[in-house]
Amino acid sequence: MKKNFFSIFLFLFLLIPAVLEAEAVHLKKAVFIPQWSPQAQFAGYYVAYEKGLYKKYGLDLTIVPGGPARSPLDYLTWKKADFGSLWLCSALQKRAEGLNLVNIAQVMQKSALMLVAKKGSGIKTIQDLNGKKVGLWRDEFQIQPRALFKKYNVKVKVIPQSFSVNLFLRGGVELASAMWYNEYHTLLNSGLNPEELTPIFFFEHGLNFPEDGIYCLEETLKKDPDRAQAFVRASLEGWLYAFSHTEETLDIIIKFMTLARVPANRVHQHWMLDRMKDLIVNSHNKDSLGRLKEADYQRVAGELKKIGLIKEIPQFKFFYYDRINHAQK
Amino acid sequence: MLRNKSLTFKLILFFSTSSILIFSIVLAYSYRYSREIIQTDQEKDARNLALMKVMRIETVLNAVQKVTQSLADHLGNSSCSKEELLTMIRTFLEHNPEIYGSTVAFEPFAYDKKTLYFAPYFHRKGREIEFADLAKESYSYLLWDWYQIPKELLVPQWSEPYYDEGGGNILMTTYSVPIYGKVGGQKRFRGIVTADISLEGLQEIVSSIKILKTGYGFLISKNGTLVTHPSQELIMNETLFGVAEARGDTRLREIARKMIKGESGSIPFWDLVSTKNCWMTYTPIPSTGWSLAILFPMDELMADINRLYRTMIIMAVIGLTLLSVAVIFISGTITRPLRAMAKATGDIANGNLDSALPPVKSRDEVGKMAEGFMIMQKSLKEYIQKLTETTAAKERMESELSIAHEIQMSILPKNFPPFSDRPEFDLYAVIEPAREVGGDFYDFFQIDPTHLCFVMADVSGKGVPASLFMAVTKTLIKATAKTGITPAEILTRVNNELASENEAIMFVTIFCGILNTGTGEILYANAGHNPPLLINKEGKVAYLQKSGGLVLGVMEGISYQVESLSLEAGESLFMYTDGVTEAMNIQKELFSAERLQKELSMLAQRPIQEMVSILMQRIKDFSGEALKSDDITMMVLQYKGKETSD
């Protein structure tokens, strides 16, 4: 009974100034679609937009907020958008299925997907999961949990999980799926203290599936590689700006959320932005910003092949367009 | 420092500080106590109010629970056709106007073996009741909280509040009851019956809470989400935990945790928006696990008592001021006569005994003191009067004494040389009385043309009695000395006269001699007097032999021995009283007989008048500042012989 409605005004707001200025400086038009409605998960794009970074890189960008009614995959397939934010494993599957998607930037370096249990239900290690009811989301949200259970050889009872964490809060399941930047904080802000929870991060169990990346169709890239590069550079710059200007970024995010008539909770967005930084910035390797490591790719692809979601692993060099390597060439 | 301040200052200081202290203690205590009473009362009221509100909410919820439960029970026990079921739901809505919408949702194939999903939903739209099918692919009701949670927990559930987007954004909550069917005697879960209710009613119950001016109530859901609050922007947007996080307020988080755990309590709190100090009472709503909180601002709660105590403090200040004025007045009544008294006594001290004492009417300590001063002044006046009289008397006496002295002196021969017609001897005497009237005397007179009687005496005691005794003695000697009588006989007779009627037991030492002016022979008798010194022609000075004669006037019938010596021409006899030898200096040393002898030796060749004068000067020099203790009398008799007269 909960749906997201996006105001037409948002489109107008996004389009009108962009159109006006495009005429002035001959900007290249581009459309970007994130997976979901505005929130700190996409802070980098909205900040880059708001701070004029796309224009700086010669783009007249339109952001079309994603959501249940607008999937980036569909928008990319039907060329209603030039660039889209997708999960690595979703894009990989599509590529394997024959849609020529190219990763032009791997934004998140780690999986934010996690499992969480209440210590009160006796779950302190993965071994304690045996025989427990586990709330799992659908499709690709199940790949890592199932791989984990298999890896540690635990038998669980899977309960389909909706978008709320209430089933877990009320005790309907002992283990729930959560995004670190979203549901985990919802749990904290429903009165559970961190010390009362057992979080299970997949990147701590050799199952790191980097999530959000920027994708476009191969033909889009080939037609204008500069445009794709410009979009990636502006977006990454937007992310870095967002991380170093927390309050300003939150103001921007909340502005877009309000425009999209999405309930905006600053504390929650703050948490989300902080987690984004954890997920995107590798403090040990600054060069890794926005890059897809082949090891990560092979891990995700290997798991997908293992469970039969793909038959062949697409070649990494065709799947990933490393802008830095290409720039050097 | 304080001791130098005036009495008024000290009194004000003392009374003010002690009054302020007492006031402060009493006010502070009663203020604190009153606050506690008010707070306790208010807490009780708030708790009762909260319980009452919770009961009202519960009544609404219970009614819904009951009808929904009975529908679920009915559905579990009977199978019905699709039409019958739809009618049943519609009727359910029609009969329960508080219920906004209702569905009966079944597990896959639980309604019948052919139907995968079955979830007919009726809800109000305006006055109409509309039908909707939730079993559409896009809705997948099996995943929703209202279905999933009671299914997994197998107990009826109230959902978290949510906005119904279809029905005009009304805040709703859904009560879901599991339907159990019996399959082969076993209870089996078949689906869920729901009843959606609008939270408007509950919101009204809560928002009608008004305590004092701005006190209010708010409701939070099981997840801590604010369901009602005077600040609209918090409703459904924030959980109490979110507010706590935004503020970094761990205490608020702890309180919120207690609230969602179904605890109740009363705690000091602060408004979520204004952060004003409040008191909060919270009570759980048992059926939903939600929590109702009632806040009342402390400043408003304490407004009356604060006003009262402000007034009391002002009154205390005024009281203290009045007290100070009173102290100034009272201390004035005490210190004014004291000051007047101080001035008057100052005048008295300066000698003005008639200075008027301030009139004092009171009979207190000051009055008594003034009375004392009055008596003192009177006594002082009397005393000084007496003193004046006494002084006058003394002065009169002194003048009389001086007259007596003159008389005494006048009875001593003072013309020197005394016998200008007698060249064969010379005589010189001097007397220096210690007091106005002394007891020493000397005398000389001719008994017949060839005999000169001379006397050197010292009466015991001083002053008038001694001088009178002296006069008597002198007269007696002069009367007794006749031709042919020896000095011893003179003394014997005079002694008898004196001793016979000497009740005062006075006595006198006398050296008495008779010079034969023709021969230079001297007959003499000594009645206890200092031995005279003989100065011969060569200037040698020697004491006469001591004779054992008793003093005169003590005992009758004593006879004295006559002795004799012979003066060559140019030889002298030096007589004196003990005032000479016993003259004392400030070191209490005596002039002494030795010194006298020595001094005389040095003066031997001088004329006798000069000798005596110089000697007198020596004695005075010796005594210096020391008080003269005795009369000093000296007499020198020089024999010049017949030859010179020829």
C-alpha cells in the first residue's frame, strides 16, 4: 500500500534550466536514471547536477528518478536513458543474456547488502542460523545470502521479505535482509541498539558483490565515448564533493526528495551518505575510485555461473570500459 | 573594623543578615516543597489523564479487534461462496462505521483449489463502499506487513501507521487477524482478515489533550514513529530515535526505548521542538504496543508558584527595608541619649559639672545609666565642694602654720653678732626647718655679765606639737638659768618640769653650756644630744666626748652630769642637730659625722658666719633633690679671749 509518486514538476524543474542553458553553450544532452527515487544513495549525481559539474564537463544532463515504475534496465534497453545506475550482478546477467551493457564506472566498491539478526534471538555467529527463519528479498538480493548459507552449510527457512523491516522487528523472522545504508539504520531508529544486533556483511565473508555502477549500452559508448567519460568524471567529482560537504549535500538531497514528494528524513539521509562514503571510497587505494576490479567481476560472475543464472562469463574487457586505460591509449 | 562602626550600623547589619538568612531558608524550603507538591499533583493528574486517554483509545481499538476477530472466527469455521464472502465484507463495513476498509486475504489456493490469490478488498470512498481486488500481480499482498506479520507470528496484529494514498492521505492502521481452518482436525492457517481504521479519531483523542497553556500529548508507534504531535512535520516523518540521533541525545533514545517496550513512567523531559523543560508521563497502549506521552512545561506548571514567590521575595525585601528603618529608629532611641550622655560626660570631664544631663524618660538600661550618671554628677559635685572646703581649711591651716613658724623663728635670737659690746666671744646660729614649724631650737643669753648660757636642742617629732614643746622647753631653760647654777642642774630641773606633765611623751635632746666669758671655761651638760665639735686654733676639729645623759621629758628625777672644757682664744665650739649628720641624698646616703668633721676642718679658719653658711650650702648640695627630712640647725660659739678686748 506504499507507492512512490513523482511529481511532474520534478521533470519540469530538471528540464527547464537545462534546456535554457544548453542552447547557450552547446551542451551535449544526456539522460541518467538511478535505480530509485532521490536519496543519499545517489547523492553524487544530484550534487554534481546541483553544483553544475555536468555543465562544467559539457553535459546538459537530465536525471530521471528511478523506482518501481521506471527501471533503469528498461530505460537503457529502450534508449529512454543514456546512462543508468545498476547493480553489477544485474548488469552482468543482462550482458550474459545478450544486452550489450557496458560498465563505465563501478561506483560502489563493496556490497551494502547485509543480513542482520537480533542477538536476543540467539544469533551471534553464522552457525547459529541453522533452522532460523530468514527474510530475503527477491532476485539478485538472494544470491549472496544463499551463497553464504551454502558456504557455511546452514539450513534456513526463507521467508519472502517486503520493503519494510517490521516483520523482523516484530519477530516474524530471526534474520532479515537489509541495506547497510538504509534498513539497518531504520532498525536503529526503531529502537534497536547496535550492540543488540548481529550484522553479517558479505564483504567480510568473501562474498563482496560491488553494487551500484554506471552503465550504458555499448553503442551509446561507441557513439560518443567523450560524453560517457564526461558523465563519469562529473559524477565522481560530485561524489567527492558530497563527501566533503555533508550538510550542503543533505540540503540538496532533501530538496530533491521534497520535489519528488518522498518522505525526507535528514538523519536517515545523513546515515546513508556516511555509508555511501564507506562503500565508495577505498581509503587504502584512492585510484580505485569508480573502477571495477577484475577480481570483483570474476567473483560475482563466478557465483552467478555457479547457481546457473549465467551460462558463460562475459569477457571482462568487453564488459568494463576503463576510462583511465582508454584515456592513456 | 566592625568594632569601630556605629551601633546603628551593627544593629542593621546583624538584623538584616539574620533576617535575610531566615527568609532565604524559609522561602527556599517552602518553594522547593511547594514545587514538589505541585509537580507530584500534576504528575498524578497527567498520569490519570494519560490512563483515561489510553482507555478511550483502547475502547475504539478493542471494538475493532472484537468485530474483526469474530469475522475471522466465522470465516475459519465455515466455507462460503465468493458472493457470500463479498457480501459479508461489505456488510462488515456497513455495520462498523469506524472501519475504513477490510479485506479477507487467503493463502495461495486456500480459498479453493483453483484460485491462487484471493483477496477481495472493500473500502469507503466518500459515502460509498468500493471494491478492489488486491490479488493483482503488482500488489502481491502476501508480502505486505499486514499479511505477513500475523501470518508468521500467528497472532492478530496492529500494523504500523501508514498513509493511505488512495483514500485522500488519511493516516491509517490495519488490524489483521489470522484465519484458521480445520483440516482433518488440525488447525491450519488459511489467510488474514483485516480492518483498516483511520487514526483521525485517535489523533483527535490525543490532540485534545491540553495541559496548562502549551502542554500536550503525543503518540508513538511500536517503531517509535511519531503518530501525533503538535508539529505536523514530525508526524510519520520521524521516530523518537531519529529525533534523538539528530540531537545526539542518548537519554531521549533510552526513554523512547522504554516507551516502545511498553513501560510507563514519569520523567523530566524537554519539548521535542522547543527543547523547553517539561515533565513527561508516558503510558503504553496495550493492544497496539504504542505509547502515549503527555508533556507539560515546567515553567507554566510553576508559573503560579513562581509568581507567588516573586511577590514573597518583593515582600521580604520591603519587610527588610522596614526592619532596617525600625532598627534605625530603635537604635536611634538608644543611641541618641547615649550620644547626649557621651557629650554631657565629656563636658563634665572638662570640669563643667553643671552641664545638664539629657532628660531620659525611659526606665530601660539607658534610663538607668542616665540616672547613674545623674547620681555620679551629684556626688562628684558634692565631693568637689567638700574638696574645696577642705582645701580652704588646709590653706588656712598652712597660713596659720606659717605664722607659727614666724612666731617660732621670732622666739629664736636672730641678731648676729648678738652681743656687739662683748668682744671676747662671737656666736652665730642658723636654723632651717624641715617643715613650716620645726622642733629644733637654739638659744643663748647672758645669765650675768660674765656668764653666757647657750642651748642647742632637738625636740622629738615635727610640726606644731614639736614647736610648742620647744617653746615650753626654751622658756623653762631660760627661766631656770640663774647665776650660780650649772647646766646639769638646769637640765635636771627642766626635765622634771617637762616629764611631770608630758602626756604626749614628747622628748627633747639638749646640749646646754655656760661660758665664763672671762676665762673661756665652759660648763656643759648633754641630754642625749649630738656631741658638739671643738675647733682649736690650729683648725683641728674634734668631737666632744659623748656623755650618757638621757633625753629630757621622758622620766622624772633624772640628774645630769656637768662637764667642762676650756676654750682658748680663737677656739670655737660647733653645735648642731641630727638634721646635719642625717641629711640624706637621693642614694639614701647620710651626710654623716665624718663628713661634717672633714668639712669643718676645711672651714676652720673662716669667720664663723661664713663657716656656717658654707656648711649649710654643702649640706644642701649633698642632699640635692632629696626631700629634707629634718630640721637643720647649727650654732658656733667662738671664744676670742680677754686680750683682744683690751
